[in-house]
Amino acid sequence: MTSTQPDKAAALDAARVVLAGMGLSAQDLITEPDTRPLAPTFAEYIPVVSAAVGAGTRRVYGSYWNRILTQWAERRLDEPTSSDVRALVEYVKANVVPRRNSRGGRSAAEHLIAALRCVYRHAEDDELIHKDDNPARKVDKPRRLPSTRRAVADNRLAEINTTAATTGNDPALDTLLLRLHTETACRRAGALALRPQDLDPDQCLIFLREKGETVRWQPVSPTLMTHLVHHAEDRHAPRDGQLLRYRNGQPITSRRYDHLWHRIGQHLPWVATQQISTHWLRHTTLTWVERNFGYAVARAFAGHTDSGNEPGATATYVRATLPEIAAALAALTGEPHPLAEQAGGDPHDQ
């Protein structure tokens, strides 16, 4: 008899004692059927997850959930392996809609894995699967490459604004969009979510609601505020409805941005070649603010929230105030702002 046999016998004896204390036998473990409910199929569970997340998450992941349903609708959540997930990622990368600024489907792969992780995270919370059985946890997202976006030079920005103002079927709308994004560095979603009730004309502030359900008050110039108020009144925007609208009163969508940049690119070939978009305006403004007013003001101007990824604890103590953001805006636009005069005073007076 080997040295391990007594240990095994002792372990078996101990197991029998435990089972006897529970009123069970080894035969019960073999013959008792598994009464756990079957895991739902992706077709059954993705609508549950979709209803449980916010509108922003649903918008980002919706198309990827549809791709998952195309391939795995009738599969149960506990069936796919990590190899299956990798195969699905490669399928999506191979069938992604090609774009001029495409990077080989890396973004599609990243979003697909994130969409799957969202589904499985809810399944873990609902105790439908164990976290160790989550195949999406075992597949790494592709490393994100550095962005090719950068600040647009002043003379180039002037060309963009001139083209928007002299072409198209609604120059007033297009120039308002460009000025809104240039002044505030807001994202498209923030502009599209803007409502008349989010305007504070007295203090020249607008209330922005952007990704991750973040909200903030952002200073704007008196000129921009005047145009926003006039636009809302002229196009009959309800106080609690979308502010930015077409001439017929219908709310604009992200397609207006697509058409705007396509048209500008037709007149300015360098815009089409470099794939300039609204997000480049955000880079332009934040770069200028950072160079002239420092990191803290640029960070606040961007609407970035506190996170564990900050480079050191100093960021906690150098948060920019709203008057400082207003002062940066006043310098950017050349217009005085009612809050700017409060910047730079004795901190004990604020």
C-alpha cells in the first residue's frame, strides 16, 4: 500500500461522516437529478439586459448585441467558451463595415467584447452563471492605438467655419453647431441632449449631459447664448425637448453631423483626407485651454470626472472652479463672461 492510500481512506471516511450528518449517501449524489434551471438563451436574455441599462449604454452596445444574436441567438449563456468568443470577435472584425479611418476592425472587436462582458456581468449578478464560467472575462480587448485626432490650426478652423456658413441648406444651424462645440468642447451626445430648460442666460451657462451619465454646467459666451435662445424660440423647441432642430421644427440627429462634415470635405479636400470630425474641435479647444490655463482647467473644461486613473493625488487638490473655466472661455472667444471676474481672487472669498 502506498503512502497516499491511508490518506485517501481517511478522506473517504470523513466524507461519509459529513454526508451521514446531512442525511445523504454517496448514491444520492449520483442519482439525484440537477434541479438548477437552464441558463437562458442569448435571445431571451439580451432584451433583459437592454432594459436594465441606460440609454447611452444601449446606444453603444445595441448594434453589437444584434451581431451576437445573429450568431448565437439560440445558444445558452453557459454554452460558449472563450475560444467561441475569440472566433466571434474575428468574424465581426472580418465583416465590419470598412471606413477610410478603419484600423482593421479593432474598435469593433473592443466594443463586441465590452458588449459581451456587459451581458455576462448581469448574468453573474442574476446568479445565472458563476464568474469563473464567464468566457468574456478570459478574452482580452485589443490594445487601443493612439488617436490620430489633434488640434486644428486657427487658419484651418476658419476655413471650416467659412465653408459651413456659405454652403448647405441650413447655414445658421451648422454654424451654431460648430460654435457650440468649439466653445464648450462638448461631445455630440451632449449637444443633442441640450434642452431650452438647460440654458441659464443670466449667468451664460448651459447644462450638459454626456456619456457615463455625467452632468455639468459649462460657461458659454453671451453671443452663443443669444443664438441658442433665438434658435430655440425660432424653431419652437419645447422647454423640456431637444433644443437643436431643423427649420421645420424636427429635432436633428447625429446624421446632421455626418452630412455637415461630408459637405465640408467636398469643399475642403484636406478635411476629407484627414477624416476631420466634430471630435477634432474638442481636441482643438482643450489643447488651447491646457496650453494657456493649465491641466486642471482643461480637465474641468472637458468634463472629465474623478477616477482611479489620475496621475497622482494632486488632481484631487487642483480642481478648477467654474469662474476659472469662464475666464478661459472669455480668453478663447474674446468676449467678457459674467463669471470670469470671480476667477483669480482670494480663495477664502469663494
